[in-house]
Amino acid sequence: MAKRPTSERSDGHRGDRRPRNVSSGSSRQSGFTLIELGLVILIIGVMLAITVPRIGNRSYAQLGSEARKLALAFRYLRHSAILNGRPYRLVYDLENQAYWAEVGEVDAPPPLEEDDAEGDNFLFGEQQFDEPVVQFSRDTDGAIEKRKLPEPIGISDVNLPFVTGKVFEGPVWTTFYPDGYVDISVVHLDNGQDVYTMYVLDSITGQVFVEPGYLSWNE
């Protein structure tokens, strides 16, 4: 006896008895769209979190760069004083936010009179002289040219503990001597928000350091 043929669809598949949900496709498509949108928002958030601090830190990076350039000028002038046997100084102009190098010329003073032979003087041969006079002028032959700090970076203060103390305005300078001696100096640079400190704590070695933050001199 012949079996009764089963009903088939025209596309070759057997009839599907499972209930069809017409709206399932559109719901699934809508769900994927929300996920994709969420991923886009997440990616944008991550990009902003990475990019915005970099833009804000551009001035901070420039501040550190200017502090290191100042330290290089410091080292150069100390070595120049030792090699050339002449005093140098690094002048900080806090009013115009600039710095430059000056070199000293020693002028021998006339011999002291007998009445002035006491006090601070030195002996040359059999004659006594007053302390030598050093005249400083801009060092046009050296590698340190006058540099004006780019805004918003500036020198907030300079502390020369054994010379002038802490100075907030006007010109002030660090002196470098032919024997390698250097004035103890603490220089603060800022960009209106962050601070870097360039400092020298040992007059004999003249070693210069650069660190972020406001570092103060403590005897």
C-alpha cells in the first residue's frame, strides 16, 4: 500500500510547523543598532579621555622643556667660567620674563694709599690693592642668547639665599666663578597652573636639578 506523501513547500523544504514571529527580525535589528550606538559612544568617550588631557598637558610639557633649557644654560656658563678663567652670570629678568648670559672683565684697581691699607684688599708683589672690580656685559660670543619665555610660562621668583634672598621682580642673577664656585640658586617657573623648580644646592659642585613642583630652600 503506497504511503501518503508529505506536504512540501515549493522551495524544496518540508513544512515548518514552528510558529513564526514576524516582529522578531525587526526587534533583533533594533537591538544591534543600540549596541552599536553604545559602542560608538564608548569609543568617543575613551578618545576624549585620552585627547583632552594631552591638549591640557601641552603647556605643562612646554614648562618642563623651558626649565630644562634654563638648566642647560646654567651648566654651560659654569663650564665657560672654568675654561675661560672669567666670571659669568646668568641674568633673570622677572619683569620681562627673559634671561641671558653676561661675562665679566676684571679691572685692576689702583694701589691703596697707606691710610687705606687696612680692610679687604689683596697683595700683589709689594703693593696692596683694593678688591678687583668686575664689569659685566652681555656675552655676545657665547652660545647663550637672550631668551624670552613664551607665554604663559614665566619665572615666578628666584631665591639666592646667600646673596639677595627671594626676589619676585626686577633683574637678579646667578654668578659663576672661574674656580667652579656657583651661587646657590632656586628658580621657579610656572604656567599659571603648574610649577617647575630648577635648583643648585651645592656651590662647589654646581650640580643643577630640575623637578616638577614648588621646591623651597631649607638651610
